Amino acid sequence: MMETLMVAVVFMVVLIIALAFYFKFSLDSIEESGEEACLVSNTVLLVSVSSVPEIQCSINGKTENCIDTSKLIVFDPSRVYGSMFTTNCDQKVYFEQIYPEPENGTCDQNNYPDCGIFEFYDPDVSYSSSIKISTPTSLYFPLTEEYKFGKVVIEVLL
């Protein structure tokens, strides 16, 4: 009777250790899948941000393939497109002028058009690291009637 009880106890200990390892590895796998889903959804978001009608260029009623920077400064995407940014994970979205290199940093109504970074969406959450994905775009400055090279950047906050 004592031998059977000892075998059962040893079997239970081995079973508990095996289940702990199994659940640890499956949890790591699920976290990896979540990060991959986050990156894929943000890649799709990268394409759709440039096509938001409220910030696209339109000259004489005709939509062009560029971003109107004067509209970027006053538009608040969290009011209209808030659900678009809260799907899988937190992200920061901004437009950055690449060429010619800007003189100042973040744009607001006081330093426009002499600036280079147009914040589009910032969730104001704390994060330890981030992954940046971007795509090129054309930035239109209507006050000077100039087109400049830029990029749309999505910073996935981890």
C-alpha cells in the first residue's frame, strides 16, 4: 500500500512539473502571436492613414495623392477615428518631413510651416520599447504652395 502511494505522489509531482512547462511555453507562443497580429494590423493601418479624406490634398475639388499639412495641424483623429487606433495594441502615428530637412521639430499653429514632425495620434501611454514602420508620402504646404518629401510613421508601443 505504501509503495503504491509513493508511486502516485511521484507521478503527480512529475505531472505538475510537466504541465507548468507546457503552459509556460504555450503562453510565450500566444504572446508572440499577439505581437505578430499587432504588427500586421499596424501595417494595414499605415496604408489607410494616408487615405483619410480629412487630411488629403484637394485642389479645386480634385483629390490628389498627398497630405495637406495645414489640415494635419488642426485635425483631431481621436474624435472621428478613435476606434481605428485602438484595435490590437497602442501606437503613435505621425508624419515626418524628410527632404528638405526641417529647421524645427514638432509642428503646431505657432511654428507652421517651419517644422518637420506633424503628430497625428498619440495615446499618451507609457511604454518601454517600440517598433517603427513607415512608408513615404508627399506633404503639401498650401501657404508656400510647395510639395516636400515625407513619411508616415507608425510607432508600435510595446
